Amino acid sequence: MKHFARVTTLAAALLSASLITGTAHAQLAPAAQPAAAATAPAEARKANIVIIGTGGTIAGAGASATNTAAYQSAVVPVDKIIASVPEISKVANVKGEQIFQIGSESFNNERLLKLAKRVSELLKQPDVDGIVITHGTDTIEETAYFLNLTLKSDKPVVVVGSMRPGTALGADGALNLYDAVLVASNPASKGKGTLAVLNDEIHTGRDVTKSNTFKTETFRSPFGPLGYVVEGRTLFYRLPARPHTLQTQWDIDKIDKLPEVAVVYAYGNANPAAVEAAVKSGAKAIIYAATGNGSVGDYMVEPLKAARAKGVHIVRASRTGSGVVVRNAEQPDDKYDWIVTDDQLPQKARILMALALTQTNDTKALQQVFWKY
Ligand code: DGL
């Protein structure tokens, strides 16, 4: 990768200096910002950010401007997306890199590993200050959680998407990308794990989840976002409480394969054949997206116990969308040698369990992983 051009104009210096404090704007009177004045380097430079394109709606295009929810995703190359937001070049030196051009529903373990390994490689380069990943919103929450758990760097990594294609009235991708670059460029974002930016909000990759099929206000974290991006200012109000990146037991550079973990969804009249199919296809664990507090229908208990007897781990999760699953409450987990999630949604539990299984097969150790991360 070519080296980024260093920019040391007065404007860039003022902007970068103000970003260091987590507040932008050079127009702020120095008297009103004494801390900024005290900590700003004499000659600051713009951050060097690599924007990795993976596809999604942020790379989408519709037949007409009124197609806000019906369009083709993953068609616009990342360099073209970057060029469509010239404001970005005022806040950072950016380089685009196209790794995939897919809808994020097409992510699988191989693609996830390829992306994470490339991010890890880039983060090791001294001239890279942060990474932005353009990504479909459908599975941003899985990718962000995976990166949050496996990257060994404190440099900012921001995953961003959009709900409307660039061709639509009220397209949200340009501002989301601009905001993502601002967040990735800001030293205040260092050491906060993988972040997801959308709709003026900054979320932790651990908690973020997509909650609406078409609204621009779709990302939700059960405990609220970590912060906002407004008028070029990156504002943090919370910190992630659970270990991430440098503090975890996984290193993406040492993971070349993820074990198969299946998710089986619970519903009235659920079919035990889904459990049997998961076992037959070689799943090492089943995340059971149970009703309520991880409750399991009487006709499902035996199939799940049979799967466990064949060595497949059973993880009780909840399909409710929030809350913890309490061990030994709805089911005798100790007796059955099952595991419960903490508050991880089934799709996040799948990521965590796959990672955990790369290191241990011990039920107690696996349970601890859910309570820790
Ligand atoms: N299928 C979707 C995806 O790539 C498009 C939705 C979006 O990006 O918002 O995740």
C-alpha cells in the first residue's frame, strides 16, 4: 500500500488538533477550549484511514430516487463511494480497498476471517491510524462483535452502513461514511473496541443490533449508544464494560478456521428435525434461540439432550432481543451440561461460541466465556 500524503496545512492542523479532544471545530474560541489548546501538538496531521469496502446498501443503487427500500445492494465500488463524499478529504487522508462486493447476508466464516485478517494486517502498519469498513447493515452486528473480540490493536476500527442507497431521496450513506471517518480519525476512539456508526450514533460492536428492516434509525444497543457524531464532533458518553480487542483471549492472526455453530429458532410447534439436522451437518454447538428466559418446549428437551449426548454443546439463548438467560432457571443446565448466554443475542452467541470452541471444549470454561464477553 502506498504511503499516505502528509497534510500540514493550517486548516488541517486546527481540525486535527480539535479532533484530539473529541470535539471538532476550529472556530471554537481558544478561551472556551483550554484543554484543547494545552494538548494540541504544534503541527498536527490528518489521520490516515483505510476504508475497506464489502458491499451492502451503502454500495447500493436503486432504479429511481423514490426507491428507498427496494434497490440492488453491493454494486458501487468503494472508491466511487469515497469520491462521492469530498468532505471526507478535509478530515482524513483516505484510501479505499475493495475486499468484497456482497450483501452482508452472504458473509460466512471464510469471508469473516478474510476481512478480519486484512484489517489486522492494516492495523499493524505504522502509517495507518484507523480503519473504516463499509458493510451491509444486516450482519454488521456479527462482524463488529467478531472484530471486537479478535483484533489485537487499540487503533479505531469502525463498521458503517446505510439503510438507503446513494441514489435515494434522503440517502443516509454519505453522512454515515463521513461520520465513520471522523470517528476513526479521532484519538478519543482509540481503545474502545470495534465501533459501529450509523444515524449519528456510535455503538459498541458488542451490543449493536439491527432492529428495523427499513428505517434509518435501525441500530440499537440495549444499554444505549456509546456516543454521538454531530456537526463533525465525536462525542463519547460511555465506555464498553466487557473485554475487547487487546484484552481478549483471541488473536485473529492465530485463527484460520471457525467451528460450525448452528442456530435453531424456537417457536410454537417447533420441529426437532432442525436440531437433528444441525447435529448431522457437523455442528459443534447449537445456539437454541429459545422463547423468553431461554425456555425449552417439553418436546424439544429430549432432542437437545440427545444432541448433547453426541458431544454437541447446547447454548440456551433468547429470541426476545434483550435480557439475560438465567442458568438453571427454565432448565437444569448443570444436570444437562448445557450453557446459557448472558445477554448475547443468538447471532452474537454464535460468533462467541465459535471463537470459544477454538480454545476449549469444556462446558464450564465455555460458560465463563459467555459471562465474560
Ligand atoms: N442485504 C443487505 C445487506 O447487505 C442490504 C441492507 C443494508 O445494507 O442495509 O446487509
